[in-house]
Amino acid sequence: MDLVVIQPLKGRHCAECRRGPLPMHLVESGVPFCLDCADLGHLVYLPRGDAALTRRAREASALWAVVVRRNRRRGRYERQGLLVEERALARAESACLADAEVRLRRRERDAARRAAADVRLAAELAARIRQLFPGCPEERAAGIAAHASARGSGRVGRTAAGRSLEEGAVTAAVRASVRHLDTAYDALLMAGVARNEARARLAGEIDAVLASWRRHPHEAGTAQDAGGPLRTVSQEPEPGLLGPASGPGAPGTP
């Protein structure tokens, strides 16, 4: 089990030596202890950010601890770095300098591979959108796919269902796009309408757009042709719609 050292958000004092406020402390039996009293004072802090350096320093250190800080917004503790032995950190830094160029080339290859995978996923998602919604414009489908599949976004296109191009996930991405771009949803939110209420108000409008996109573009014309010639509607207003008639020959005129 890892030793965990906390970077406190509020000032804490050591339960043994009473020093404080402490930049870091170890909690034992529910009370804080400074690093010196916890026998961790000889360790040095290594911030997160360099995965290779962190891994090598941890492996070379006989004693190490994870440093965490509470994220109030997310309601959880998040890793900030490590406390490691100074000689272990020096050894890790030397090892990282020795193969820095190799690791750089590896990162570049990995970045290129991820970029190609992202392009492929967006193209597959756009094709799936066009398959489910053939009436959706091609440019719009590409835009929806790019937005939904953006790396690191956490959107539906990055989920397991989205990567598998499942119909429910793809439809959710299209529905979200229609909600924001084809309705007054954003304006309702700005007006203070609750999100669920705004969605309920616009559900019918969104469903109508999705229904129209599910049809092939030529279906409307085909259905019209099958129904025969269109009935011509007279442009003349019906008698009585414009009020009492007047002029020569009208009833009641001399």
C-alpha cells in the first residue's frame, strides 16, 4: 500500500511538534504529522508531468510517497507528484538524459499514430451518421463527427459505444448537434430555463429534424410523383373574405 502525503488546502499543524502551517503532511490515526516527524523529511518532491522520470525515480527509491491534493470541484484527491530519495531522483534524471532522444522519437510516433486514429474514427463516425441519417448534409455529418470524437473531450464519440458506432451513441451525437444548432435551446438556457425543461420543450422540434434526416433526399420527390399531379389552388380570394362587395353590379347597388 502506498504512503500518501497530503498538500492541504487549509493550514494544518503537526500533532507532535506543533509546527505549521504545513505545506505537506502525513495523516496517521486521523491526525496530521509533518514530514520530519513522519520520518519522511529526507525525501525530495518530484512534481508530476514527466512519466519516465517519475517511474524511474520511484523504482530507484527505497522509500517513496504519493503526494495528493483535494480537488473541491470534483470532490476527490488528485495526484500531484512523488516524494523520493534524492539519490534516486539524480539517478533517474541521468537515465532520462541518456535516452531523451529515443523517447522523443517514440512520443512523436505515438502522436502521429493517435492523430491518424482520430482521423479514422471521425471518418467512420461521419459515414455511420450518413448511414443512419441519409438526409443529413455531408458537411454537417462531418462536423458532428469531428465534434463528438475529439480526443480528451469525454463526448459520446470517445465512449466505447461511440467507438463501436452503435446506433444509440451516434443518434445521441446527432441529437445534441440539432439541439444546439437548429433550435432555441442555447437561448433558453441563457434565459434561465432549466436544462431538462428546455430539452422537454424542444423534444418535438428535434424529433422532427431527425425524422426528416432519416429519409433519403429523393424520397420526398418520389412520394410527390407517386401521388399524381398537384392540385392547383386558385389565387382568387373566396367571396366574402374581403368584406361586403362594392361597385357596379354588386348586390344592393343602384
